[in-house]
Amino acid sequence: MNSQGSDRKAVTLLLLVMSNLLFCQNAHPLPICPGGNCQMPLQELFDRVIMLSHYIYMLSADMFIELDKQYAQDHEFIAKAISDCPTSSLATPEGKEEAQQVPPEVLLNLILSLVHSWNDPLFQLVTEVDGIHEASDAIISRAKEIGEQNKRLLEGIEKILGQAYPEAKGNEIYSVWSQFPSLQGVDEESRDLAIYNKVRCLRRDSHKVDNYLKLLRCRVVHNNNC
Amino acid sequence: MKENMPSALAFIFLFLNISLLNGQSPPGKPEIHKCRSPDKETFTCWWNPGTDGGLPTNYSLTYSKEGEKTTHECPDYKTSGPNSCFFSKQYTSIWKIYVITVNATNQMGSSASDPLYVDVTYIVEPEPPRNLTLEVKQLKDKKTYLWIKWSPPTITDVKTGWFTMEYEIRLKSEEADEWETHFTGQQTHFKVFDLYPGQKYFVQTRCKPDHGYWSRWGQENSIEIPNDFTLKNTTVWIIVAVLSAVICLIMVWAVVLKGYSMMTCIFPPVPGPKIKGFDTHLLEKGKSEELLTALGCQDFPPTSDSEDLLVEFLEVDDNEDVQLMPSHSKEYPGQGVKPTHLDPDNDSGHGSYDSHSLLSEKCEEPQVYPPAFHIPEIIEKPENPEENIPPTQDAQSSIPYFHADVSKSSTWPLLPGQHMTRSPYHSIADVCKLAGGPVDTLASFLNKTGRNVLKCSKTLETEEEKIAGQEKKKSFHSETKQNTSWPLLQENLPVVYAKPPDYVEIHKVNKDGILSLFPKQKENDQAEKPGVPETSKEYAKVSGVMDDNILVLVPDSRAQNTALFGESAKKAPPSLEQNQSEKDLASFAATSSNCRLQLGRLDYLDPTCFTHSFH
């Protein structure tokens, strides 16, 4: 009698497990897309990404203008402040012709690297500026916003890569963040110089990203006929 | 040596002084005031030279790039004009800071400007757009709009997306003071709706890179919006014209009407004298029989005894303000007496009386009412049937008339004082008057004093008893009819006040020469109506009573009427059993023309004539 009961239990258990497995497999149902192609049009993706990059540039430009007000006529300060940007090691095209010669997927990966490389410095900037400058509040709020938007920008670019150039996905070049030295224990002037330089570089890199994406849109979506 | 030092210094000072006296000095500090890139691929810097120190000065621009140590000189001083440096494509790097300095050098020395840190990325200022075209187009529903189109500036590379351009247009009409600006984004065309037709519009465009400066406004273009008179517009105008014409016509019509009513107020129409039941049209036709039947005569000339009576209709007219005058007074009613004011619109037979006085006095003041005046005269003849006949209207009464103490009261004419007691008439009338009180118009009198009328009638009836005992009764009628005539007559008397003249019918003339009268039966029913029907156009007045038993009747209106009366008078006499009355009537007829006085539109017969004739 016992064996019959245990057999029955085993069978029901097995059945339960089987059914669970089956159900679990179907936990993520396939999206219903016409022709099995669930994709947003490329133009739409580019438009959304470019909107983000444009917005990020505006934020960084405002940030720089706020900071520059203090040092507008101080040529010496500016002379001292200008130094290499940390991202200068990235081989980004330096002109229109250069940029057009770079393949789109390579350029997209470059853009990804560029945006990635700013995550930590932005975070640093928030802590460094806090309470020091007159315009610190404006700088901090914008820095935070740029950080948020950068994440969305990255998602968008990765989507474009995944859709248009899936084979190039994952070829991102990681580097850079180690170039920014820590500003702790540094005198005031050096700190200010470093902050000025950082903001200047952020503005430039935002502009680069924006410009590259706009180039790519006209090239990929409109076939150089914007 | 020491001796040479002061001389050396002196020479130096001298040299400096000489140079100062000459106005020469090292150049002033130049200043780089602007650097601009039109396409993100080239750029130009301009500087302002400082003072040249009076000597020819050379300017040079030197620059160094970010990350490079070396200094370079401006590759092109010419392209962009004087005091400029043009960096062509090969010398332009984006996303790099340029450190630019301008040096001014002359014989005396040199001076350098402050360095300028320039990043080409952020100094982009394009040229204005070109090929601006304007065109007026129409949508399917006939809406017109202005279609504006342009092209980006030549050198900017928008196609590859290197340069992203945004545009702006502005327009204004010729008369407007301010421009109307519209941002168009990245599109190079624009539609403008709701522009005023027939006006000239000016349009300009400018552009801006996604991150950079606005260009200056491009060349101005103008266009005139054509007037479009579509069929719809003309239809609207036609409707407007028709409506305005209709409105004008209505206004003219209203003015005409009003004008007419105003004219009627100023010059009220004078109604002709009327006798109820008398149709002048019948008279014109010459059908006297019809006319007489209309009047109520039957089988005229009367063929039977009962028909021997002369049937006449007398208009008893009641005036609003009857002035009492002595019977012997021969004053002309219209003269020297203020006319009583009567309602000019009351165009009754009664109104006929009034109108004459109205004509003379323009309906302002109370008028002496001529007609009833006959009564006093009648009454004066002591015994007699003054009461028999309601006073005939006589414009020129030698009959005294009654004067109502209140104007506009249409009371039965009264003899004041002594006269009042003389006859039941007067007493009755007096009673009636007292009962009725003054009234403004006949109509109102009628309406208001209906009761009074009844009272009067009652009093009359009571009076009748008195009268019955008197000679008058017998003078009136021996028959019941005649008997009833008095009360009827009396009944009518008050009624007469209230409405246009009442008519009494001469029932017959008996052998004594007495006219028996009874009111026309219609009148009773028409007691409430103030207006005399227009058909009644003839009046007969009692001009006097002769010999206690002769009633002198006087037609008072037009020649036709008089003629008729004359005719009837002629006819009547045979029926009359009185010789005198016959004569009288004849004479009456004869003298009617003589004695007829014409006052305005009314003809009145002067009873004095008749009295003479009768006597």
C-alpha cells in the first residue's frame, strides 16, 4: 500500500515540476512583432539619441559659462588651467574629414567609450565643487543631470549598435578614468584650475558626441543627404 | 668718465625729447576683438590696431595650438580684409584651443595684445540663408497662404550633418511697424496664413548652427498679396445691398406714415356733415328711393296716412361745451366765443360740429357748441315741444346755447338758471348733466356715464309724466307711439350726449301741425358707439318751433342734403296738414340756400331766416 501512495506522490510531483518548467520557459513571452522584427526604426533611434546628446551639451555649456564668469579676464589663470583633457588619449577624429572616414560602428563605439569615461569624473566633480565656488549649486545640479542623461544616452547608442551593427557590439574601448587625479589634499588654486579644466573638457566632449551622432544620422539614415 | 655721464644722459634725454616733439612713439596695444567661423572648418580673427605712434606700424598675428609648443604666424592676412587673419581648412582644428596674439611693431617699438583663447567649436556664426523665394498659394478650400522658401548658405556643409542649421523668418506688412518672427527649426520652408489681401509684405530669414551664433538677417524680399474677390464675396455684398435697400424703404414708409399722421394732427380732416343712414353715393346715383329707404323712410313719398308724415332724420348733436346764451342773442356761434375743445379724432356727426370750430381754433380750446343751441330756443317758446326734437345743429344759432361749466363735457345743452326750470328738458338735462358730470369726449362720456344716461333716461321718463300732463305731450303725439316718442326721445336725449348726434324720426305730422317724433330705433343700439357711421351724412336741425306746434327743421349740410330736404320739404308739405308748416317748409326750402351759411365744410341754415319765413 505504501508503495502505491509514494508512487502516486512521485508522479504528481513530477508532473508539477514538468509543468513549472514549461511555464517558466514561457515567463518571458516573445514580443509580437510583424515579421518577427521588433525594432524601432533607425531614424527614430537616432533622433532620440541626438535629442539626448544635444541636451547634455547644453547643460555642460551652461556649466562652463557659470564657471568662466569668475575667470573671464584672468588670462594667466586660464593659461595655467588649460591642460590635456583626460579623454585625449582616445583617438577621436579631429575634423569632418576624419570623422567621415571612420566607419559608423567604430565611431559609435568611440562615442560609447567617451560617454562611459565621464561617469566617474562627473561624480568626482560633484564632491569637489560642493560649497567651494559661488556657482557651485548650478554646477552641481547640472553635473548630476548630465550623469543621469548619460546613462540614457548609453542605452540608446547600444540599441543602435545592437540593431544596425550587432557584430560590433562589445568592442567598446574602456580606459580613461584613471587619468583624473584626485583633488584631495590639493591647494585651492590647483583645485580651481583642475575644476576649470574638467568642466572645459566636459563641454568639449559633449560637443563631440553630439556632432558625431549628427554626422552618423545623416550618413546612415539619410545617406549624406540631410 | 664721470664728466661724460651727465653729457650722455643729456644726449639721451635730448633724443627722447626730439622724438617726442616729432610725435613718434611705439605703437599702442592692439586688441583682437572678434574671431568667427562661418562653417566650422575655417575661421577668421579681426583685431583693432592701437595707436600707431605716428610711424608706420606692422601687425602680425601669432598663434599656438593646444598641446603644441610651437608658435605660428597667421597664414593669411588678406582674405578677410585689413587687420584680419584667415585660417583656412588646413590650419583649422576643431576641438582645440588656439592662443592668438597680435603684435604691433614700428620703428620705436612694438606692443603685443592680450592673448585670446579661442576654440573654433564655439565661435560659429554662419552667413545668412540665400535664395529666399516668396509665393502666394491656395489650399483646396480657397484659403490663401504665403509660401516662403530659402536655401542654407553656400559654404556650410549641412548635407553630411557636419553642420546642423536652424532657421528663423520674420515678416511684416508695409504699414506695420514691427516684425513678426517665426522659428522654423531645421526646415527650409514655411507657410504663413491669414495675411491681409491687397497688402505688401516684407520677409527676411536668418540661420544659426545648433550651437553657435545667429547670422545677420538676409536680403529682404517683398510680395503683394492679391485681392481675391471670390464669388462668395460678391454674394455677400449683394445680400448686404438688398438688406440695406429694404431697410431704407421701411424707413421711408415709416416717415411717410408718421408724416401723414402728423399732418392729420396739424390739419385734421374735417368730416362732412352726415346723417345716419344717408348714403351720398345713393344720392349721386340719383336713386332717391334707395336713399330714403336707407334713411329709414318707407315708401317715400308716403302713400298712406301713416306714411304721410315727413320722415326726417335729425341729427342731434351734443357738444362738449355748450355755451349758454340768451335766446335772443344772435351771436354767431363761431364768433366771440371760445370754441370748446373737442376731440378732433371723433369724426362723427357730432364731430362735424366740432370740426368747424376745430378748424377755426385748431383744436385747442373748448368750443362753443352750436348745435344744441336750438333747444333753448325751443324751450323758450313757452309751451312747447322744445323737448320734442333734439336740437338741430345750427352753426349760427340765434338760439341760445348752453354752456357747460366744465369744458369738454358733452352734456345736454342746458338753459341756465331760469331756463332750466322751464322745461323738463332742461331739468332733465340738468339732472343728466349733474349725474353725468363733465366728460372729455363723447366716447368717454358715453362709456362712463352709461348709468347716468340711464338715470337720465329714467328721469326723463319721470319727467315725461310731468310733461304728459302738459301741453307738450299733446303737442307731440296723441298716439301711443307719439306718447312713447317723448320718453323715447327723452331717452335718447341723454344718449345723445354720449354719442354722436342721434336721429329722431319725424313719425308724422298730425292735423294739428304737430310733428311727432320718435328716435330712430337704430340709435338706441348704437348708444355705445361714439362714432357716427360714415354713411350718415345728413343732418337736420330743429331751427325753431313755431306756433307752439310747428317744428322748424333745418337741414344743415351740403347742398345735396339741403336740396334733398328742400325736395323732401317740397314733398312733405303735401303730406303736411298744416298750411303753415307747408309754407314754412317751402320757405324753408326756398330760404335754405339763402340762409345757408357755410362754415368750413358744413352748411348750416340760419334759423333766423326760417323764423322770418315762418312768421
